[in-house]
Amino acid sequence: MTSPVAQLQYLALAEEFYQAFGDLPENGPSGIPVNWPRYFALCHSTELALKAFLLAHGWSEQQIRGRQFRHNISELMRAAMALGLNISQQSCSEIDLLSEAHEKYWPRYPDQTGRVFLIDQFEEPFVELLSAVADAVRGGGRLYVEY
């Protein structure tokens, strides 16, 4: 059985990972402009925010953890948009670009053969997503971080 406050817990955790994203330095220790922990934080925050939205719209935790959705930002986004997630198509398309890297764990185990986007370009569309989810889940109140 899904907890009646699961969507609030997922959203709070999404906000915590977004805060971690903001707290980490932009460049990695070597000075290159890819800080993998920061990359992971924003990708994981995206996954959690989308799952919070789906939970708020009647999905069960079993559904959001199912094989089709697990870490697949694209599938989670499609499901959320079908349920009326209120973000622009441009932001939806930009966030969708994170799916392959997140699903294949590139921020945890960098794959030098795949294409990697600089994570900062996703902050604006992500803030639009997080704001829309916060509006849907708790009426717009912000819990941990400003966005």
C-alpha cells in the first residue's frame, strides 16, 4: 500500500537533491566543467519530482518503481505530461535529454562514449518542472530551497 504522504516525501527529497546540486561546485575536482555528483543530483531530483507528481495523481509506489519507469526520465515525463503536468513543451524536451545518462548511470559510472550535456543548461527547465510539481503536490509551498 502506498503511503498517503508519499508524494510529499518524494517532493521533499527532490528539493534536497536540488539543494545539493546548488551547493556543489560547478566544475569537478580536476577543473573540467562536468561535476558528476552535481550531474547526478539534478538527474535524481528530476526523477523524484516526476514520481511525486505521479503519486499525487493516484499512482502507486509499485507503479513508479515498475520496470518501465524506474529511472527512465523520458517515460516518467510522458506519464506526467499525460496527466496534465503544467510545463512548457520546450522544458519537457530539454529535460528529456537527461534520460539516457540517468538511466544508464553515467553520473555514477561515467561513460566516455556517450554524449554528455553540461548540466547547468538544465537548471532553468528543471526549476520550471519542480515549481509545477510543487504547485500540484502542495499548492506551491516551498519546503527546503528557493527555486
